[in-house]
Amino acid sequence: MVSSCSGCSTASTCSGSCPSVPELTEAQKLSNVKNVIAVMSGKGGVGKSSVTGMLAVSLMRQGYKVGVLDADVTGPSIPKIFGITAKADANENGIIPASTEKGIKLISLNLMIANEDDPVVWRGPIISQLVKQFWTDVIWGELDYLLIDLPPGTGDVPISVFQSIPVNGVITVSSPQQLANMVVRKAIKMANMYDANFYGLIENMAYVECPDCQKRIEIFGKPNGEKEAEFNEIPFLGELPIDPKLAELSDAGKIEEYNSEKFNQIIQKLINQSLGKGTKE
Amino acid sequence: MANCESCPTKNNCESQENCMIENNPWNEVKKVIAVMSGKGGVGKSTVSALLAKGLLNKGLKVGILDADITGPSIPRLLKVRDKKVESSEWGLLPVESEDGIKVMSLNLLMPDEEQPVIWRGPIISGAVKQFWKDVYWGDLDYLILDMPPGTGDVALTVMQSMPINGMVMVTTPQDMVSMIVAKSINMANTMKIPVIGIIENMSYMLCPSCKEKIKIFEDDSLSEFLSRMELQLLAELPMCREIAALAGEKDWDHPLVMKTIQEAVTKIMEYIQD
């Protein structure tokens, strides 16, 4: 799905050709990305980066070549959960992404600044431009899947991603809180305006298991992901618990060691329903 | 308070004037506090709502400006989602919660709360500025700004053009989160906006069945973080159904949480008076 003018929010006031079909850069000539998946939510802190990370790891384990584009420029989580502290490199053809221990390619603004907690105090146009460059100027090479970890909101970055990156499918992450559902619906409606193809909804933080009595605690209320997916007319991929083990491994930069039966079911469903037939040749 | 000296764009700015915006002449807002994090989903809006309640309990007049234009949470948290903003000759009239907190949020201007706001930065920042100068807040002791995630347009506009007396930073006990919160603190420091302290949310949870305290995030680096950032801890809040239900329909109270919040409010007021 290349973003077309009909899906563009400024179609009526736009005077000419959109920069969505520019000439290929050197980096793009050296890359072949077969499938681009955007992980979106609208709401912050529901687990977009965790889901992106788990998805990358699962696809890598199945033998696919995977890259992650961290589009959350002012609040990047991806390098931390993969334990990457090295800086991104570049040559005359473009930016060389970092590579994890297991071979997942990553690009994030935090790989380009001196200290990970230096703030990036930039306005929208510069942030959007950078995200576009992560697509055009990074030498991704041969990739089966490029996952885009979107920031919260429906502002500059998601607009630019939908307008200028050929996203094949969107996965949306939600939590059982009604408040989160309301904001997630905004993001889904936005993606629909760009004619996005939804691979499905994942409900994160559905429950916590008490380590003492093993009871299932539904901290954010009754899980309703299936209903939400149905309401938004997108496939439901499954629910995930709040897992202290995931938080621990993420903080330690070892998300590649995480294994979750629940997530394996989700990825299987995703492959059966969408990815198995959705990959463009 | 923001001035050109601390502005990140001072070297290539052509404006001869300070970019502070004038407030609505009818407004008498005594103190402005911004609740920020940098990270999403840590509880900025919940903390904003709780602090507003805490200030209200002290007999003060309070308003909340919801600066999260694309992901607003305040109208639901304060149960005013069905109300609509009206206009008057003094400016837009904020809606009022049952207990008397004045609220301005983009969702109160939308016919449907689920409608997305697909705007780029300048328009979003413009809306936040208008919530300050085109709203008739009237007489307020405290206005709380509920910031969106990130250190982009809204954060920059608010820090450059509004008279912030102090910021409260919200974090959770995860290394990954505190790294992003540190970005916001460093931004505030660069912009010379005082940071009052940290509220740690989701510190622990209580199992409703066995009442055992569960640490979801096994991170105990909070004291190290506080000393590195040279900041005080204002409160530690639990993750509990009652707080999650703040966004629900029924009336809300939680003695343990409110006691913690009252103490935080006292610390904030002391900081601002000094």
C-alpha cells in the first residue's frame, strides 16, 4: 500500500505531486524491504515498543530478516530494550543501522546522540523529516519485515509515516482501560483515513498474575480487546498479561531472551491471517 | 520562566520580541504547574487530576489545561466528557467538574470524542496557546497543565511561552522509563523551568485476593535516579483498580492515595511559595 493522494489529509489543498514517490536514494537502491508493519496505538505507555520488540524477536526466530525503525524520536525505547548502546554508523551511501546480538537491525534517534538521556527538543517538521530519513537514508539491506514503532498521538510522525512510507499493515496495541480505548479509536480512525490495512489489535496489560496466590488480577478492568477489535472492524490477535519478567528483561536490554507462550499464539495467528499471504514479492 | 537566554533556538531566531504570550486580561491565574513525563502512559493525566483534587481539598480554586491535544484523557478522568465548552465575551468558558475543577480540553470542543485530531505541530501548539489566552479561566489559585508525551512542539511551546512556576515529573519504576523522564528533566533544566520533584506511579500493586504487595517492576533505582537528577520525591502511588477506575463512571475516593497526594500537594505549595 503506497500512500495515495486520495488517502491524504491535504489532498484538497495540495497543489502538486506529493513527495511520496521520489527518486530512489543510494540507501534505497541497496535495500529491499518486503513488508513494512507499523505498530500504532495513539495512547502512550500501552506497550507499542514492547510489542514491536517481541514481534521482531518472534519473526527473527522464524528465520526472517527483521529491522526496527524507532519512529518515537523524542521518547525512544527500542535501543534500551535491545541493549544497544553503540552509535549508528554511516558511509557514503547512507546510515548503517545497528545490529542486535541475534541480527535484528535497528535505527533510533538514541543511536545518534551522545547521551541516552539528552532531550531532543525539536518541533514537528524536523522530527518528521528525520523519520522520513530513517526510511530513505538508512541502508536496510535485505529485509523480510521492517517494523515501525510509532510514537503516541496522531500528529506529525504518524501523518508523515502514512504519507511517505509504504506501510503494508498496521498492528494496534490497546489496554483494557476505557480511556485508552477512546484514544486508540482515534488512531484507528486516523489510519483508516489513509486507507491503512489492519493486521489486527493486540490487547496488552489484560491482567497480572499474582506471584503469591496465582490469581488473575484484572487491574485495568475487564479485558475487552475482542469487542474493541470487532467494534473497529479489525482482526483480534490476542491478549497479553503485564509480565514482570518482560519488564525486567527489557530494562536489562535482553528482550531477545524473552519467550511468551501467549505471544507465540499471537504471532501464529498473525502469520496465518495476514503475513503468510500478505508479503509482496 | 522562559526567556530568550535559555531558548534552544536563540541563535537563529529573528524575532526581536520575547515569545511569552499575553494571558487573557480577564484571567487572574496565580500559579501554573505543569505535569510532565516525556514517556506516555505513566499516569500524567491521573496525577494531574489527583493533584487538582488535592489542591481543591485545601480550599483553592483550580483548573486543568489539557495540553495533550491528540490524546486527551482529562475529560473522562474528571467525568466531564459529556459537557461542551461555550463561548462568552471574555473568551471560551471552561467546563466545570462536579467538585468544581475548571477544565479545558480539545475533546470538549469535539462533537465526537473518538474523532482523531490529525494536525501537525504548529497547529497543535497554536491550540495549546489558545487554551491559555483565549479561555476565560477567571480567578484561579492553581492552573495545572497536563502535558502530552515527548519533548516536541507542545513541550517547547509551553516552556517558551507560558509562565510556569514549576513542573512535576511523573515516572514509573522502570529503567527505560526513567531514561525518557531524564530527557524531560534535562529539557526543563535547559529552559530554566524549575522542576519541583518526582511522583513515582505504579510503584507497587496490592493483590485484591491475598493483599500481598506486588512489585511489577523490580527496579529499585529510584533513590539513585533522584540523587542523580537532584530532585525530591513527592509521592509514590500504587497501581490499583481504584486509580484505574478514576476514568470510570462512579464517584471516586481512595483514602491511602489521597493521603499521599495531600502530602505531595503540601510539598509543591511549599516549593512554590519559597
